[in-house]
Amino acid sequence: MAARRPAGAAAPTRTAARNGRAKGGSSGSVRRAELLEIAAGLFATRGFTQTTVRDIADEAGILSGSLYHHFSSKEEMLDEILRDFLGRLHERFAEIEKEVKDPKEVLDRLIAHSFTTIHVTPQAVALYQNEADALSGQPGFEYVDQLGKKIEKIWLRALTTGQKSGIFRSDVDVNLTYRFIRDTVWCTVRWYRPRGKFRAEAVAEQYLRVLYGGLVTE
């Protein structure tokens, strides 16, 4: 999975407060989750650099100072959102690869889960799409590139194995094929609506039908 290149972003910094999660017990954990959801939405729509701590606090209906009770900075919020999103995504993709032997079924399930992820966490997907390139090489955010490459390798292994087994065509380049699939799937977040006409499962089904069968009738 890779991101579209966004406008420049400020260099994020690491904070010691990152390990202080779940402040205030379970109620603090719930409030943190609510604030992260608000921040993810603002970061995705306005951009990380354009969003201020005051913007997040205003949207949450609290004072800026109250936000610092949960997070030391907006960089910490960005870190937590992306780390959780990418960690979960890689974990599920790795499980699919381990559970399924048939490369076509692996690809089917990778694509289906991608659309489900867009349905469930559209803000995190859009945020990653917008900010990943700008975060590349930034101190404390090395995992963004690292997990992105691990995810890419899972997809490439499925495509390569499918070619070797004769399931997928051998006259196409797997790297280009992966990029075609990656970009057309994840950019869906820009128009997909969770409460729209098509559910994630239906979108995945239509996508796979076009991917494997094309548009031209034989």
C-alpha cells in the first residue's frame, strides 16, 4: 500500500508521552479514542500541517489545554493513528497469506479486506494516502515505510506465486500489476460512502469481476 504525494508536511517529532496511553482508566481510553477519531478526520480532510491543536479541541468541544491531558502534541496523535492502522492492516494481510494457500484466493481476500478497511476506517485510510510520502524518513515514523514495504511484499508474493502456478497470466509485470491494483483499490476512499448505494462487499465483488474478466465480452 502506498500513498499519493501530499503537500509538504512539518517534520513530526517523537514524544515521551506516547507510552502514557489510557490515562484516567477506561473512561480515559474511550475519550482518547474519540479524540483520535476527530483528529483523524481533520487530518484527512484539512491536512496534518493545516490542522492545529485548537482545531481538534474545538471540534471535540474542549479547551486546547484539556487536549494536552490526553496527548502531548498533534504529532503524537498522528503517530498513534498511523501505527494502529498500519499495524492492524499488516497483521490481517499476514494472517490471510498464512491461512490461504491458493494465490487467487489470497488476492481475493486481500482486496476484499482492503475495501472493508475503507468502509470501517475511511479517515485513517485517507490520512495515510495523504501523508505517508511526507513522513518518509522522518524520525519516529520509520515504521510507516517499513510496514508499507512488508504489506507490498505480501501482495507481490501472491501475484508471483499465481504466475508460477499458471493461475495468473505470465505476460504481465507483477510490480506494475500490484501498483494498478493498489492505486485503484485504495483511491476508492475518495468517493466511497459507507452509507451509499453499494456496500464494501458489493464494491469488492464488482472490482474482482472487472479485474479478472475485464469489460469486453468474448
